[in-house]
Amino acid sequence: MLGAMMAATLSVSTFHLHDNEAAGKWIPIVFLSLLIGMAFCGVLNATIERVAYRPLRGAPRLAPLITAIGMSFILQNVGLAWKGANYVPVPNILPRSDVFKVGHGVQAADYQWNKLIVLIVTVPVLVGLVFLVQRTRQGKAMRATAQDSDAAAMMGINVNRTISFTFLIAGALAGAAGLLYALYVTNVRYDQGFQLGLIAFTSAVLVQAFNEGLNWHAPGSDWTQSIVFSILILILVFRPEGLLGERTPEGG
């Protein structure tokens, strides 16, 4: 959400972009905004880790979860104070003409340039992430810390620095996602990150798409949020360790 708001600020207030800008103008600006947004969200996330999560490193798992929910409300209020309660418009600069069509007639599915541009940005970012995690020294430290932080510390890995770096990378990825979301949807609001996060947390995207996209045997889009969050409650009550997880005792 904050990454999307940063993108909105840069595109409108700083670079003065407008709808249907020429590609020669918006492409370098979007690239620069991507770098700024990733740096902004990365530093913010690393700071949150230092302040909110590091003191709870040895606490039971429920404590960081509650802290995460609390931090999400804090970030929402930051966005509310920054941009207000209304939707923040973003210039419609991505071309929306068709790249190709699948099928014929009324059943044809259009694949537009704005979707392809999102893919063009996302794939290199994810390839870079995979290379970082799988092929670099820091990536090996991240994987070792995730598997056993105590053993990683015994092998000379700075666990706190590794976790902070991981939060930095996660924040940078969120900044990139926020920019793409803002440019694709062309508006952002202070509570959108929380809504998308909860839907992703429940793994209920498929349920949402099914309920809103089909009319047969489906209650309709008015009930989507109720269905999604009912699933969240049921999972937390009956399978708090996850659908495929195992119950394990907390370390003492």
C-alpha cells in the first residue's frame, strides 16, 4: 500500500505524468519510480523488523503474529494520514491495446499490453530473487537461518543481520508490487494492502474469483468478503498450524 502511494506521489506530484503519456516519457520514469519505491519499502520493512520483531525473536509464535497485525494497522494509519480516506488516482499510462486474442467472437479473451508489461517487470525481479537465494553467499545464509537459526549462529552466520536483510528484500519486493498495482489498477487507498493481505493469508483468491465470476450456485459478489473471512476464522480455529502443517510444541 505504501509502495503504491509512493508510486502515486512520484508519478503525479514529482514527475507530473498524465493519462496516455508517450512511451518515451513514462518508461524511464516508471523505472526510476520502481527503484525509489523498492528502496523506500525495503528500508521501511527493515526498520519495522528492528523495532517490532527483533525483540520478540525468542517469544512464542503467536506474539509475532499479533505484532504483525498491529503493525499493519499502524501502516494503514500512516497511509490514512498521508493521503486521506479517499482513493488516490494514478495516471493511466500503461497502454491497454491488445497484444493478442485467444478464441473468436464474444468468447475471445484479450491479452493487453498492460498485463504484458506487468509480466515483463515481474519475471526479472523474481529471477533475481531466485538467483540471490540459491546462488549467493547471503542467500545460503538466509536458507541456513530459516532451517536452524541456532546452528547457523554456531557456524558464524550473523542471524540478526541475515533476518534484517531478508526483511529488506521482502520490503523491496512489496515496493515493486505496489508500483505495478498502482499503475495497473490506477488507484490506491490506505486499506487496500490490508484487504489484499488477508485474502492472500487465507489462500482464498480462488474462492473470491469463483464467487464473483460465476452466477450459478454462487451467492454473488456482495457476499465475497463474508465467505473469505469465514474461511479465515475456520482455519484459525480448526487448523491454526495450516492445512498441511503439523502440531508441534513450543520451545521452552
